[in-house]
Amino acid sequence: MASEAAIAGQREPTVKEIRLVIAASSAGTIFEWYDFFIYATLAGFVGIAFFPSENTTLQTLLVWAGLAVGFGFRPLGAILFGYLGDRLGRKYTFLVTVTLMGIATAGIGLIPSAESIGIAAPIIVISFRILQGLALGGEYGGAAIYVSEHSPPEKRGYYTSFIQASVVGGFVLSIAVVLSCRYLIPAEEFAAWGWRVPFLLSLILLAISLWMRLKLSESPVFQAMKAAGTTAKNPFVESLTYPGNPKRIFVAMFGITAGLTTIWYTAFFSSLSFLKGPMRVDDTTAEILIGVAGFLSMGFYLIVGKWSDRVGRKKPIIWGNIVILITLFPAFWMLGNLANPALSQAQEAAPVLVSGPDCIYDPFADQQTTQCGRLIEDLTASGIAYDLTDAPVLALTAGAKDLSIANYGWENPGLERREQLQALLTTAGYDFSEQYPTVLTMIGVVAILLFLGLLSAMNYGSVAALLAEMFPAKIRYSSMSIPYHIGAGYFGGFLPLIAGYIIARTGDAYSGLWYTWIFVFIALVVGWWGIPDDPEAALDEDR
């Protein structure tokens, strides 16, 4: 089969040109996602600097809310830059997006703390996150389409899978940069100002990305459409009115991106938060484990992309969703038991029960209004699962042991109360020390993380090719970017916030996984029904 370039009457790109296209597009994607992910990688420091609160759970939720705001503006960026990409061209549109992203990321690193400028600090942070979300809304579609339109159909899945792997590469790069800065900057100085360095480094990555992408020419498919005068007049409107496109957009949103984004963020972000939070694995160790697993898992995306060239785009996605539904909870249970076996054993041998009146806990409150609410806040911040029961008098038990709270410091600051609570639970067999896993344990943890990365790759590896093939060339940038970024922006982007809220309300470190499980189930049903076995043939039938 001929490529789209040949069908459009353009010269077939040479192997050297395709390699340059893949390298420059992938590098730019890595750098742009690095810019977006560094915020989450440094979430703890971002929270202290810009969202300080007595309630550490609230502080964490506010950081994730800032992350969600960026994701929430991705669909708007998809509409704006999708319009420009379909009207003005692929190349120059994603040159604009990568520039906007780099400037916004560096800006976060320069914002004074809330202690210095008060409420202005989080407002400015949110403003920069909005700019990042707008930029990212235009980046993915541009890079994926640019590579796709240079690729022959028999290799399109493989070539575009480098873009998919580059998303993971951006996350891995953020981990690597943070670890390097931790190594080079003393711990106290890193906490004071060194955490800002990874944000400022985005300016260097921006310069490299612009240099590489300026070497590229425009997509041959877009050149042919422009020469023939067949580019879209209003890509957004035409995306919604083109024959069969509303169904394709619905399937892309709920049957493809709903599953791939939630499992992606679960595999990488949720697992990192899980290890560093309730499992108490040393921060540096957890980041190394995630970084190694993420780096190794990049190969899975290339394998799945190449596999899809042989078996079709639909099968890896559907099979991946089925495996996710079966194995998601067991994989995290195994991860928890490996990372902190003592905690798992203590929770099984001495489950925590809170008995009392007015046991109302609001994770978004800066301070709880009742004693029971404060006790639950302290348990949640300590990562301890608990059960609740009504009783006339407030009491705390761990298994058969009654933990006296008669002298509990209800009016003390949250940190002092948590230390007192943890001292009580220590007498019941709980261990709150920082965990440094053995080499054998670390190998086991990486193996589970690799499995989660494989599950993500089955959903994600072939998606750039699939989405490009599902939509007509003249409105492709808009048509694939809008559902992708609504799905990724809202279903995936709000995952840390909503999953964190679920965990805070239930006290169960695993309960947030239900958010992922539900969206993967929806994706399985819709994808099974709506993803075409041959996207290009299905598109031709609707013309």
C-alpha cells in the first residue's frame, strides 16, 4: 500500500527523512511532557511552597487540583491549536505549543512562595498550569499526526509508537532530572530552593526542541491539501458535522482515551504516590524504582505499536482492557505487600477501628470541627486504613488493643497530633519508619511496575496510528485532538485528585483504583462496540 503522501501526489519521504521526523517529533514530545509532569513529580515541594495547609491531606489535594486544572484546559488547547493545525499546518502549530509550554514551566520555577506573596502564589501557579494545559492540548495531536502522515500504512503503528513511548519518556526524564538535582544539591538546600531547578531547566530543553523541529518541513499531506485548496474552512465545526464523525469522536473519547489515560496515570503517578505515601518507601528509592520501570517499559509501546501493524489496532486495546480489569487490584496488593510487608501484616493482624459520635471528615477542610474528624484526618495523613462505627464515646482500637486517647492533643498542630497517633499505633505493631527495600524486593517491585507499564502499553502503543486513521486528513488535527484531550484531560487528569479524595474518605489506600477500573470497563464496552477493525476502510465508507 502507498502512504498518504504518495496518495496525495507527493514524493515518498526517504528513510533518512522519516528518521529525522520521528527523532525530532519524539524529542519534542519528551521535552513537552517533561514540562507538564515535573509539577507532579515535585508535588510535595509544590504543595509546601504554594498550597501550605495545616491539613496535609488538603495540601496534597490542592496540588492535584492544580494538576487537574492544567488537564482541564487541554480540550480548549486542542480546539485552538487543532484549528491552527488544520488551517495553517502541523509544523508551525506544534512549534508554538512547545514554546508556550517551556515558558510556562520555567515561570513556575520563578514564582515566590505563598509565605512571601500570599494568595497570589497559587493564583499565578494555576495561571501557568492553564498555559501548560493549552499547550499540551495542541502538542500531542500535532506530533502524532506529523509522524503518521510521513509513515507508510504497514509501518504506521510502529513509527507512531515512538510518540507514545515519548510520553513515558517525558515522565522518566522528570524523574531523572529530580534525582540528579537531589544528588547534586544538599537536601536542605534542595527543599529550600533546589526543587525549582528542574522547572528552570525547561528553557534549555525548549531551545533544543526548537532547534530540532525547525529542521523539519511541513507534512506532505498538508502540503498537498493546501496546494489543492482542500484544507478545512472551520475545522472545529466540520469535525462535528463530517459524516460519521460524531460517532468516531464518541468512540475515541470513551472507547479509547477513557481507558488509556486512567491506566497510564495509575501505572506511573498512582504507583509513585502509593510507594512514597502509604507504603513509606524512601522518596529517592521510590523515584529510582519508578524511573527504572518507566524507562524499561518504553520498549513495550514500540512492541505493541509494531504488533498492531500485523494484527490491527483494536485487538491490543481490547485485550489490554480485559487484563487490566482482572489484574489491577491484585497487582497493587502485591506491590503493597512487597514494598512494606510489615504495614500489610499489621493492618491484617490489628485493623484500626474508630468508634464515636460526629465522625464527619471533610478532606477539603483546613481544620476539622470535631475530635473524631481530627482523628480520621490524622489516620488518613498517616496512610492507615480504618473502619468507622457509631458510639456515644470516642474510642480508637487496633485489633484487640484499646489505644487510649484520653490525653490526645486535639488542639495541637496536625503534625504533632500525627506523631502522637503514630506512637499509639506503634504499640499495636505498626511501623512508621521509612522503608529501604532489599535488592530482591526492589527487583520484585520493578517487575510489578513493568507489568503495569505493559498494561498501559497495550492500551496506548497503537493509539496515535489508530486515531490518525479514524479521521479525515483535512480535519484530522482537530478531530483526534478534541476527544483525546477531553478523555485525557478530564478522565485521566482528574484521576489523582478524585482517587486521592476517595482514599481520604475511605481510609483505604487501594480504594482509589476503583476510579481506574470503572473507566477501563467503560472503554472496554464502548471500544468493543465502536473501534473499527479497519479504521481507514470504515472512514471511506462514510465519505
